[in-house]
Amino acid sequence: MAKGTIRYWAAAKAAAGTAEEPYDAGTLADALADAARRAGRDGAFARVLARSSFLVDGAPVGTRPHASVPLPEGGVVEVLPPFAGG
């Protein structure tokens, strides 16, 4: 298990109800599952996560299964929902 920070952006921030929160998890899948179980989060949060891209310490997760993405101690997970603009 590692401890770090999850940062939410745009629609993910609105759905989470916070800009960031701690994680205590071994993998990205575990951290996101824990975040989804937090009090007051509904299906909107899960829908945003399903559409989002993720960075772990600045490195894109891409299409890797989240259960195969280890989280580092003191790391930062960025949750980036789709957005338009330029």
C-alpha cells in the first residue's frame, strides 16, 4: 500500500465534490474504487471516471488495466475528464 494524492479536474472535480483527496492503495484500480465508495458519491462520479484519462506522477496510464498500474508512495494521480477547447 502506498499513500499519495488524487487530483480531480473539471467534471471529475464537480462529481467528487473536492479538488483533491488522499489515496492509500496499491494500484490505481484500488484507489479509484475507494474514491467511488466515499460518502455522498453517486453514479455521476462513476460515469466521469469511466470517461476519464489518468496520469500517475505525470505519466499517462493509457489503456493499461488500472489493476496493473502500481501507485508510488507520495505519488499524484490526476483524473482528467474529456474536455474541448484549445
